[in-house]
Amino acid sequence: MTGTVAPEGVPFLPDGLLAGRVALVTGGGTGLGLAISTRLGRLGARVACASRDTGHHRELLERGRREGFDVLSLACDVRDAHAVRRTVRAVVECWGGLDILVNNAAGNFVRPSLALAPRAFDMVLDIALSGVFRASREAGRVMRERGGGAIVNISAPYACTGKPGVIHSACAKAGVETLTRTLAAEWAAWGIRVNALSPGPFRSRGAADRLWPTEELERAVLAQIPLGRFGTVEEVAELACFLASPASAWLTGTVLLADGGWSLPRPLVDPGERGIERRRS
């Protein structure tokens, strides 16, 4: 790889942007979900964190206490429609409404298709696609009555291209992007915006162990990113909060791709600094 490594991004949303808003983040206690939940709280929102294991919420609860934003910890398996309904109702009962939903809960791991058990394929789709529909449906009902809201779904660049080794996640995320556009078209009349964020490789706790578990694989992934570095979890969280905020008030049905150029076509050759010279006959 040649050239200068791109600098890390900086927060750009203003303090207090989400003051008075109520947000629900599925899978909001670890990794990207933790970063999104934290940033929502720092921007002024009350944050409900929902995941199967509430033990994962300890760090978010501590951040809320330390930094002065409200956190509600809720147990919820997005594969269970009744649990999702109870979770949304609990948020409304606690804080009077729901303005923002971030569908972050997912499942992913690297497995060649011929070695992937059908049950594992079904499980990932149930969490990462059907779970998004269940949560969006319950949140949408509340938002319709409140006169609007914002839903942000987490996708992935390979939703459009496929990706060897993650057929389960690629199929789920392709469905998430179609769901995003469909709900955006259906729910715009009620003031509900539905967008998706599609982040490329970024560093977060646990991601490396699942997706590039060796230094050799990490170097190979890094070499595929034209800007020369992984994203940061804070950069991705900032973009998710942008889509959830009034700063993106005229966006709906959008899939925001943020991947450092990872999904761009690869050059046939490295042109270097002098360009490609014409072949001499």
C-alpha cells in the first residue's frame, strides 16, 4: 500500500443535539452498540440498552452514572417477538415515548458456506434480519402516535456484493437494506425516517477475534482499505447518531456507506506516483 494513511475522524455533532430524545439500542452494551449508546447519551438522549445478557450493560451504566446521562438496562432477545414488544413498552412506560431506534443486534462469524450448518444460517437471519423487523415494527407503532421518529439499521458493505465466508450475514444485511428502503417509503407519511449505516472494517472489542483472528489476516484486510487504516468505533457511532438526529432530517431510505474505500474496485496495477506507462511496441 502506498500513500498517506488517512487521519482519524473527529466528533462533529453539537452538544445537546438529542436533548429530550429517548433512544433504544439493541445489542447496545458491547462493541459498536456500546459506542453508539454512549454517544447518544453524551448528545443528551436517554438511552435504553437491550440485549440478551444485561451483564453486558455494566460499562454503559457506569458511563451514564459518571457522565450524567440516563440509562435503562433491559433484557431482550430480538428473536422473540413478545420480548421485543415488552421491551418497547418498558421504554415508553419509563420515559413516556420513543424517538430513536438503533437496530444494532446481530450475529457474525467467518465460516465457509459448505461448513455452515443450516441452523446457524437461520439463527443469524433471525437475529440480524427478522429481529430488525420486529424491533422496527414495535418502535414504528409508538413513533406513529408521537408524530415521528428515526430508525437506524446497521448494515455492511457486502450486503450489495456478497462476501465469501459470511454468507449468513451478507444475506441478512441485504435484507436489512431492502427493509430500510421499504419502511422508509411506507412510514415517511408519519414522520418516521428509516436509514441504514454500512460500516466497513473498524476496530472494536471482540471484532478482531471473530473476523480477523490472526495478525496475517488483519494485515490482509488492512491492505484492502485504500485509506490505509481501519475505522474507529467512535467514527462509526458518530455517523449512526447523525442518521438518528435532526442533522439528517431530509434523509430517509438512505444507506450510508463508510468503509475507507474498502468496497471500491481494486486497481489492476499499482499506478504509483508516475501513473501507468503505455506499453512500447
